[in-house]
Amino acid sequence: MPASLSFSLKQARRLALTAQGFVGRQPPVPVKPARINRLIERLGILQIDSVNALVRSHYLPLFSRLGQYRADLLDQAAWSQGRQRTLFEYWGHEASLLPLSMYPLMRWRMQRASRGEDIYQQLARFGREQQDTVRRVLACVQEQGALGAGSLSTRQERAGPWWDCSAEKHALEWLFAAGEVTVAGRRGFERLYDLPERVIPFAILAQPLLSEAEAQRGLIRHAASALGVGTEKDLRDYFRLGPGDSRPRLAELVEAGELLCCEVEGWRQPAYCLPEPKVRRKVEASALLSPFDSLIWERSRTERLFDFRYRLEIYTPPDKRIYGYYVLPFLHNERIAARVDLRAERAAGRLAVHAVHEEASGLDDEGMLALAVNLRRMADWLGLAQVQLNCPRASAARLRVALASIDGA
């Protein structure tokens, strides 16, 4: 189909950064719950990951855009009881927090999971072969309320045939995927499951069931809004749609005029955006990004947009790592200009900077000062008194000077 719009790469970056909530100067503290909820509605999703080298990943995207907010406000939005809860957990991109308004858009996925479709094959097989266990676990949740897998396990020391976890845990995972239980809260990082009717507001559950096509169009529209501009693959990856679902829905949205086909400089594939896109003259934002931030989680898109190749090296043997264990890209003035290997050493009260790597174009003095400010703000947000540089590189020497200038100011 012919493209009706074309964007330079710089314009595409500005569309993406604006859509993702990088809209300039961070708001003053305190950041109120309403602002947090508006941002999450805009993004549509926060990816959850268990790695806690710095802080759990779902907290970082809000810090990157809002600065020093109270992390317990996100906990309340995700896992509190009553009106403060505005989010729910489900398989969105990966394990994710999503606004409650998107629950109806996920029910088709739950129905597919209950039929053993679009889920891990081993979990689908478990659901078929272990229905007695599934019914027993569901009955326990119905009778006892929010439960974790550990409190239900009947496994002895030796693992059974289903990976290295109890059958009860897999039953809960199957029920969760099928929408028959949802996450009521967390104990540490362990999920506590309960019935949806005891967690999700009645007004949400009572909404008419959308057809698969309606829900998928809604997800693609939201992805287009959250990305600013993206290829078909970019749009489907945002909520992990399959190409067999996304391609016909995308064609329907274009035919209806709800999305426009466009071209982006240097991109081989056609792109799509919402009608009447507004491109800012520039986006002045500096932020340390979670490895699982929705701005960069689709790695090929990150390369196309920012000429930045990024791979997480957590599972790479230490002697084969190029940049470090837990490396955060540093966004500065429309470029990803550096990457920083960080660790929160809580017992010692310090934010440890194990490596600083500038990209080829480098950071000028203003950019290095912005990185220092972001590190100091992150340390303060995490309750860490000190930023300690453990990197011998020249970039770290410049960063040390910048940190000294703000600490002495």
C-alpha cells in the first residue's frame, strides 16, 4: 500500500520519545498517583522481571520519565485492595503490569490459553493432562483466598516430571494464563493468586466480551499510540501478537483510516502511525533506561531508531561480557549516548558504577553532567548515600569530575 507520509529518522525519534512520555523536564516532587496512572495508561504496559541488581525493572520506566517518585505508589496501584488498585498482572509483552482499562482487551488471550493455544507447549500439556490437580488448586483458591504456590505445594524433596517446580505451581500458572485466577498481591516477589471477581472491579468484569478481532485492533491502536511510529513487527511485538493476528487487524485499521501508512528514512519496511502526527522540534530528555523499558525492548527497532545495538549480558559468562552484567542505556537529547553498568549495594549504602561506556559520538561536558545528575538522583531515589565509581575508563574519570561538581554545589 502506498505511504501517505514520510519522516526523517530524527522526526521518527521525536515521535517515539514523545509517545513514550519523554516530554522534557521531569516534574517536581512529589509525584502524585494521578500522574503515575496517566503515564502507565499512556505506555499501556510495564514489563516485570525478577532481576534485582539495581531495582525491580517495573519501577524503572516511571523513574526514567518522572524522576524521584515514591515506589510504594506503584505497589498500591498494582497490588492494593480497593480503589487505589488501577493495574493488573497478565502476559502483555512478557509478564507485565497493565492498566485495568486494558483487561477487556486481554480476555481473548485468556480464552485461547484455556484451550491450550498461544502458551508454552509444556504448560498446555499440563493443563490437558493434570485437570484433577488444576481443579483441586482452583478449589483451594476459592475456599482460602489469595494463595502462593509455596503454600499449596505437596511435592516432596524430589522434583516431579514438570520442570523443577511443584504441580500446584504449574496449575496456578495455567489458571492464571486462562484468566481463572489473577494476581491479588505479592509476598516478596512471590505471586499471590485469587479469583478475578475478588480482585478486578465488577465494572471491568461486567463489560461485554470483545471479539478477538476487536480486542486485537484495540491492542494495535494502543501500540501505535505508545510507539509514535512503528513497523508491523514493532506494533505486534508491543503486546506480543502473532503475525497471523496482527496483519489482518492492521490492514483493517488502515482501511478504516485509524492508522496511516508512512515511510521512515532508512527503514526497509513500511511504518504506521496515528492520523495527524505532531512532531516536536526537539525532545530534551536525559534518562537511564531499564533493559526492559518499552522504548528499547524491541532490539531491532532500537537499532533502527537510535543506531544503538543493545543486548543484555546477564546470562553471558563474565569473561565474554562486553559491557557488563546489568547495563542501563543512557538517553540524552534524542540519542542513546552511553551505557552504564550499575549495581545497588544496599548494605554499603551506595550505587556502584562498574563501567561507563560512551557511544561513538560520545558525551560532551553537558551530557556528562546530565549523566552525573541522573546517577545522583537514582541513588537518592533508592536511598543510597553514595555514588561509587569502580570503572578505570577515561569516561569514568570525566564522570567523577561531573559528580564532584554537583555534590559540591
